[in-house]
Amino acid sequence: MINDGIAPDSFTFSTLIAACADATDAEAAMSWLQKLEDRNLKLTYPCCGALIGLFTKEADPRQIMVIIGKMKSSGLTPRLIDYTSLMTACVRSGSPQDTEQVLQQMLAARVSPNVITLDVLSSALGNDRYSKLCEELDLLRIVDRDTRQIATLTRTGLEAKWKNPDVYRDRNR
């Protein structure tokens, strides 16, 4: 490619990083990330998602925090899946108590947890601490009686996110 005079772009590096992540080769993935940064190319969500997925599998929350930091510094907003993956890595690494801090960061970024996030949190903290934390943070879990879809929202006005993305309804509760 380079020999043919074609310069690699962000998509090229994202593809290489994703391939390394699929092969669980963290060293190679981070090497390609460094090359992307050396060329002053923009990070992409697929690139970051592949790295976060890799470090979730490897139970390495510190590396996920590095990737989230890089996302923020390059103008990308961490998504719900990124925070949920970070929580999962905390649990897998033997630091389930760190999930509370991740939840606080997530809420500060105005990202509302979903049922998967709350299930990870509940598993990490146990029912008693989980229930108390939900009460402290004013989180609600709502089940739609008609569709049996589960939503999570805060009473402070964050948007409800339904488990089934095709189901969005206003709720006055």
C-alpha cells in the first residue's frame, strides 16, 4: 500500500488494530495505535471499541482508562458500552469496588446506565450495596407492563434507554 503511494488513513489503522484485537495481540494493537497517533490521524470509534473489547477480555481496566482518556483528548465521547466494558474489566480484574467510581464518571458525563450496566454493577457490588447505591444516586429501574422492556433512568432527567432500541416511550413517573 505505502509502496504504491497510498497513505494509510484512520480506517486502515482501525482495521489493523481490530485484527490485532481479534487475535488478542495487545502489544501489536497498541503498536498500531501508536503509529496512528504518530501520523496525527484521528482516532475512530471502531478503533477504540476494538481496543476496549480486547482489554475487557484481558481484564485490564487501566488500559481501558488509557483508551478512554485518548478518546476524550481526541474529541470522541465515551459511550455507554465503553463504560460498561470498563466496569466488566474491573470485576474481572478483582476490583469490583471500582465499578462505583466508573458509574460516577459515567453519570457525570451524562451517560445513563442500561440494564446490562446495572447487571454488571449488581454482580460486582452485591444486592445490598447495589440497592443502596441506586437509592443514593436516585436511579430507577422501570419495567414497561405492555412490552416487558426494562429501562433505566435517573430522576434528575437523563433520557431513559430501553433494552430494545425500537421501543422509546415517554414516561411520566
